[in-house]
Amino acid sequence: MKIEKAIKQTRPFKSVYHRAAVNLVYTSNWLNEQHRVFFKKFELTRKQFNVLRIVKGADEPISTAAIRERLLDKMSDASRVVDRLEKKQLVSKYIRPSDKRLVDIVLTEKGNALLEKIAKKDNQLGDVLKNLSEKEATQLSNLLDKMRG
């Protein structure tokens, strides 16, 4: 669907760049909503899922500072997200023996099981891009990389 129809715009955009920027924001919000609905089935937020994947991908205990550096949403409070995941028993926190000020995070068995359950339905996340061919998805990704410099 064209962005003009989606937002019921009747006047032309000021420029193709303005149209692209509005389209990007609209599509980002649309994609976030698709993810919100998907993760709600697992009683998770996108941010919580992102932290769980970071912890799993680390293959060893990881600090909240390192998690923060890897987050997709740089505005997230990693410590607060980790605290919520700990309450759900999806991660555990350990004080680092070498530096008592640092806390390391590890995935629990319950957290790992949840990620495996989500992975079985991972194709549903990819389905939001089903209107694109693999070539187009690659091109889109490359254009987004280029846009950020």
C-alpha cells in the first residue's frame, strides 16, 4: 500500500526525501506493532526478547553494560529490562567475583526453553516481509545501512 493511501494524504510530499522519511517512520511503527503482537503471545516485549537474544548469543555471562551496547533500542534501560526478565526467571544475575560492582547475566533453562519455543514460530516474524523477494529484502537492508552512513 502506498504511504499516501496509508496515511490518507491528499497533497504531494515536499520532496522524495520527505516521502521516504515519512514512509520509513510509518513502516517502522507498523513493524513494531507486528512484533508487539507476536511477542505478546509469549508474554514478552520486543526489548525483553532483544535482551534474551543478546544473552544467548554471548555464549558466556555478559554484563548489563555489554548488553546496553548491543541493544537495538539504545534508549532502553538495560538494567530494568534485565530485572523484569529475572522476575520471570528467564535470566539470572551474578555479581562478578573480580569486580563486585559488575553484574553478569546468564540465560536460565526457562529462558532458553522460551527462546527455543519462539524460534519454532520465527517464520511468523519473517512473514511481515513476505511481500519482498529475497533480492528486495537484501536491497532494502543495504539501503538502510547506506542511509545510516
